[in-house]
Amino acid sequence: MRTERKKLSLERFGYDIAAGGEDGGPDGDRQRLLRAVGQVAEGELTPRQKQCVRLCYVQGKSEREIAEILGVAPSTVCRHLEKALRRIRRVIGYYYPV
């Protein structure tokens, strides 16, 4: 069974930053925002939320696969991912209002 790798894109947080440009342009903005997302994830998420985000968006696992790995229900994984993305979106919104 092949699973499509999920991407943790900025669009999930309500940001539509075009690619291309100079350091101060869209690429520079995109890189700063991606760094901020990483910092928020490290400092603001619970260990379980970090684990779910890493398995889903870095390793490309499905919610069902993550649930099997962690020994929890798929609905629990879904809830952890939703809360993690909501928390990241909220904190990033302080620095980069949409």
C-alpha cells in the first residue's frame, strides 16, 4: 500500500506567499515563516502532538498508521493533529497576521 506524502504547507495556516523573488521578497518571507513554524512546533506543542506531526508530515504516515504505531485510536491522532495545527496557526498569527 502506497501512501501519498502529506505536505505541511503554509496554505494550511492561511498564508498564500508566492514563490520567487529576492531575500526581502516572497522567498524570504516564506523562509522566515517556515522557520517560525518550526520554532512554534518545538516550543508550543505537546510531546504527543510533535510526534503525530512528525509522523504525518515528515514521514508521510496516514492517521491509521500513526494510530497503530502509537497504540491509540485514529480519532485520537486526528484530534492531536487538529490541535497542533490550530496552535501553530494561532501563534504564527501573532507574528504574521493574515
